[in-house]
Amino acid sequence: MLRNKLNYKIINLAALMLLLYIGVTNISLWWGIFTKCVSVLAPFIVGFAFAYALSPLVRFLDKKMPRWLALLIVILGAVLIVLGILAVTLPLLYDQLTLLIKMLIEIFNNFSDKFNVNIGNFELQITDYLNSILKDIGSITSTTTMGILNKSFDIAGKVIVGFVGFVYFLIDMDKIRNTVEDVLKSTNKRSFEYIKCMDIEITNYLKGLEIFMVIQLFEYSFLFLIIGHPNWLILGILACITTVIPYFGGLITNIIAIILASVVSIPLVIATTIICLIFPQLDGYLISPKVYGKTNNVNPLITIMAVSIGGTLAGIPGIIIALPVYLLLRETYNFFKKDLKKGMNKVKESI
């Protein structure tokens, strides 16, 4: 009798609304828990990302030599490349940052004198911040490895954990992929096909991004070096790093390069401007399509919208992952497009 009087749909809806209310009113708590979990898992996530990106190289070498040798070459190669880049660039980076601080101070002074604007406090804050960065880099270049570990134990610990995770993930990447494949095949073959498409899409994007970042590093370091730009290495590194931000990353680097050149001489400003106008076009219309192929063939307006939405929702991490997330959503739509059309047709027929 009681069962007939109770409306379980209303009860379930009320329970759902209560859970939503609890979730929304405690969103700061859930966000804090989420960020803490991400902070703890960050070394493993980064290690897995690097292992995932380098696993195609291991599979390529595995065809020509024993697997243990292929793994050893890739792991040692990655370590030696990172250490080599740090050993070569840190001393140069320290010298160029010293020069950069002097140039920025001169820019602030010239701006203040020319437009009669008092920016003393702002100049002091920027200078103190840059000097603190310079002091940290100087301590890294002048201290021993043990000193670095003692001074930056937390960072060093995360780096070590991430590296160990990277090694284990790289060794077991084929097992991980096979396990996921077996589970998906046993549950739903359609799900396996979908995940396989996502895997191909993101792998192609990561391979293209890695190659393009290396090209940007050497291309712009060389270009700014031959025109005599005093900050050629910093600008090359910036061009490499900001590659992960479509369109806006290169623009930021170009603006910084022109501003820094304005302190040196007019001919350097002209040469820097020519590089900033010509070579991004070559990168966008010639090099990038060759490197990425069809993977990164995205309408510029959609890319800008994706970057804007990602930045609004999650800041810098959102900007970085905006394009790959869009690529995954695009591939998801293309994969389920026929199913969506069939579903729409059924709805129309029922209506």
C-alpha cells in the first residue's frame, strides 16, 4: 500500500538535487582535493606522458635490435640530451639574463623620460623579481649537485619520482597498451576502435609537437644569433616553449624580441622585425603542415576560440591542452558521426 503511494521518481530527483546542492556549495573543498591529488600524481602523469610520447621510438628501434637495447638507447638518450642542454644553456642563459635585466631597466627609463611617466615603483618591483630569478639561476650554475638537492629537495624529489615513473612506464608501455586493448575488446569492440582512434590522433599530435619544438629552438636561436641579437638563446628557448600555445605563443616571443632589440640599435630592430614577420609565415604555411600533416589542420578561428576557452577555464594549463582536447573532440565526432545520424533519423521517424 505504501509502495503505491510513494513516487520514486520524485524521491530520486530530490536525492539528485540534494547531491548537486552539496557538490556546488562545497565546490572549493572538492577543488582543493582535486588540486592536491593532481599535485601528488603530477610526477607520474608527466612520466607517463613522456613514456607515451617516446614509446613509438622504442617500437621503431625494437624492429632493428633487442628490446632491452632499444629501451636503454632511448632512456640514456633522453637523459643525455636533457643534461647536455642544461650544461650548455645554463651558463649562456645566466649571462643573457644579466644583460636582459639591464636592457629592461633601460627600456623603463627611456619610457619614463620620453613620456614623462613615473614608473619607479613598477620598475623596482620588476627589477627585484628578475634579480631573484637571476640569483636562483646563479646558485644552480655555481653549486654542486648535492647543494641543488638540499636547496630544492621538493622539486628534486618530484623529478626523481617522475623519472623513475617514466622508466617503468616506458618499459611496460606495450603491456599497458595490450592490457587496455584486451579489456576493451572483451567488453566492447566499438570502444576499442574508438580508443584506438584517439590513440592515433594524440600520438600524431605529440610527435609533431616534439619535432616542431626542436625546429623552433634551432631555427630562431640561429636566426637571432646571425643578426647579432644579444638575447638569441633566450628567444630561441621562448620560441620552443611557446610552441605549445598556438598563434599567441609565437606572437609573445616576437614582441619580446622587438622590444629588446629597440634598446640596442635601429638596424637590429629592423632585422628582428623582418624575422618576426617572415619566418612565422614560413612556419605556419610550410614547416607546420609538413610536420603535423593533417593532424593539426584546424581552422585558425576555432584554434583561437579553443585557446580562449581553455585559458578562461583553467589558466595556462588550459591554454596548453586546449588544442589537443579539441582534436580529440573532433575525432570523437567524426567517429560517432554515423551513429549520431542514425539516432537523429530514428527520432525524426518517431516524431
